[in-house]
Amino acid sequence: MTKVSTIFTTDSVENRFNSIFTGKTMSTASSMTIDELIEEFDDLGDWADQCEILIDMGRELPDMPPELKTEKTKVHGCQSNVWMVASVSDDESRTIELIADSDAMIVRGLLTVILMVYSGRTAQEIHDTDIKAIFRRLGLDRHLSTARKNGLGGMVNRVQMIARNALPAS
């Protein structure tokens, strides 16, 4: 895979990043699809219970290695500290793998949702995804504070920028 060129500053960091994709997985979230999460949220109905699911998902998100938590990987516009790193395949598919982390558990849960939707998808699939519709189905548009919604928007913008940069020039 070709890495997003502005992300890595040393070979050792790049090697550590590559090992994350082959070694660590989330137990529940990695086996759950976004449709299953929406169904789970619909079944629960109550925001407090849904929020607890997000927090549990955040607990399962693998920690990002400290050497990847840099100013370059930081997602700005978030109330909490958030870092995101991408790997883009160099084949025609331009598949994007993401890792992300935050110092806030609920944000880690939101990052898990973003990873469910986007990670492992092609740049074109990411470009074509109506993420706002997914967030509406999960009720995030109704329940998150304005600051959290702005931060979520910043995280989505980062992924969409990575996808745009990975699309073939037209």
C-alpha cells in the first residue's frame, strides 16, 4: 500500500502503522456492520443506552501508537484531541484504510462509527457515501452537542479530503 505522503516522517513510524492493519482488530465493532449498528440503535431507542453503546465501542477501539499522534495527524476543529492516519492502496481501487484515536471515550465511539463506514472502502465509495444520512439514522444529529457535531464534521472532512486526494485526476 502507498501511504498518504504527508503523514509519515520516518520509516519506523511507517512500519509501525503497517503492523496495526495486520495485527489489531476491534472485537465487537469490527464484526458489526453499520446497518447492524443502526438496527441496534433503533432497538434501544433511548439516547442514554445508545450513548453507552458508543462508549463501549470506543473502549474497543485499538489505541493509536503514540508516535503517530502528531500535529500532522491531529484533526482540528474537535473539542477533544483526535488523530487520524490513512493508508491508500496503490492499485486501481485506491482502497483506504484508517486508524484513529481520541482522548475522549465518546469520541472514540464516534471514530469507530466513521471507521465502520469508511475504512476498507475505495476512494470513490467514500466520496459517494451519504454520511449525513447515516448519522441521521443513528440520531447523532439530534443528540450530539453542537461542539461534538462540529468535531464529527471535522473528522468526516479529514476522511473525505483523503479520499479526494486518492481519486484519479480528472
